[in-house]
Amino acid sequence: MRTPCGSVEERADGSDLAKWAAPGLARLIPRRLSRAAAIYLDVLRGPGSGTGWDMAGEASADASTLRGVPRPVIVDGANFGQWASAIDRALGNPDARFFLFEPQLACQEVLGELALPNKTVIRAAVGDHAGEALLSGASPGYGAASLYERHDTYFGDMSAHQEKVEVVTLDDVTRDHGLERVDLLKLDVEGAELAALHGARRSHAAGVIRAVAFEFGSANIYSRTFFRDFWELLAPLGFRFSRVVPGGGMLPIDAYSEEHEHFRGVSNYIARR
């Protein structure tokens, strides 16, 4: 007959030993310390580490998708151009071309002065269909401004500043600018990443988009999107996924798992065709 703790043979197994020890350890370890340790261990593996504090590492990982491309075409949801400037430094390529999406007026003024080679500023948000939408944030130029109504626990009043903005699709942009390829598409658009990819179906079908760097995290709660949605859209097209870890390393993802549905903070992923 089995005892609640299992037999000696069962406890010799690592997983059973861990289960046996868990109740006692849970009582001994302070709740705050346990939570902090769990968060830090996650960050070391990438989940929740993409909140902007390691921009150099993130840019290094993204730039690795552009090795050997003599005149790369880069499309970015820009804000004030922090990531675009970082990857420009990482590339050191004066022939790189940048197409910067930005719907916020306060950011557009800064982007106009940004020292980037071959820069085109597209004064619109990107989505799954063209039109107009309401963009909300805590202040003008807010880095987490979103097309979705957000109530993240660590943000302030996300409806304090609102702008009516134009929305365009990636398919329309590649057509209007005659882009036969996009070597790197960077999507940090606060929950609208999947919508942006749905607005690029013609471009995907034609093989225009070679690599996608996208964020996944708390904003996807409000757009009601899951990591599985990205996987089911891009994996059948031949994209291979990796998660960016601190320092610019990449952890390959060979198969979908529910563990990727991580909504605390932001995680950075690269899908490469």
C-alpha cells in the first residue's frame, strides 16, 4: 500500500523527491523571496527579460539575422527610435534602410531628427486593416501606448492621453514603397503584433518578410492573443523560433509548449525564415 510520501524507491527519483520536499520548503522560504527567485530564474531564460534594460543584447541578437545582407531593409514600430538606433550601431552599415512606423505626434518630431541612414518615417500605427483607431497612453509619446485598453498593474492611467491615429497594413507599405524584401521586421507594438502580422498575409505568401523580432507579454492579455497564435501563423511558413536571453543569446524553440504563454513583463522572440 502506498504511503502519502511514496515508497523509498519513489523518493529516490528526482521528481518524486522534489514533490516530497516541497511542502516543507514552501513553509520555510519567505513568500517574497520565493517570488523574487522565480522571477529572476525566468529572466535568465528570457521570459520577462525584454523590458528594455538590455537594449544592447537585444539589438545584438536581432542584428544576427542580418549577417551577410549587404543592404538590409528594416521595418520597426519605432516610438522614439531607441531600438532602431541600437541596431544601427550594432550593424554599422551605412547602406541599411529603415522604415519607421510611429503614430504618436510627440515621437514623430524626434524621429524626424534621428540620425539614421536612409530613413523613412511612416506616420501611422500598423494593424490588420487600414483605417483609424484610438491610441492610449499615460502621456504624449508614451513607450507603452496601445491600441488596446490596458490595465497593467505596474502602469499608471493608460487613458490619460489619447490620440486618434491612422492605421496601415504591412502589405500596403511593402506595396507602396516597392519593397521586394523585408530583412527584419521589428514588432514592439504593445499587443498589436499579431494584428500586424495578419496585415502582412500577401507579403508572407510572397516570401517578402525574412525575419520577425516580436515582443510577447502583458499587452497580449488585452489583445487576447497567445504565443500559440504566433506559432500557428509563422511556423507553417517555415519560420524557426528563438527566445532572446540576456546578453544577446538565443534559445531555440523546437516545438510549441504552454510554458511560452508567459504574460509577466515582456519576452523577446525572433522568428527567422
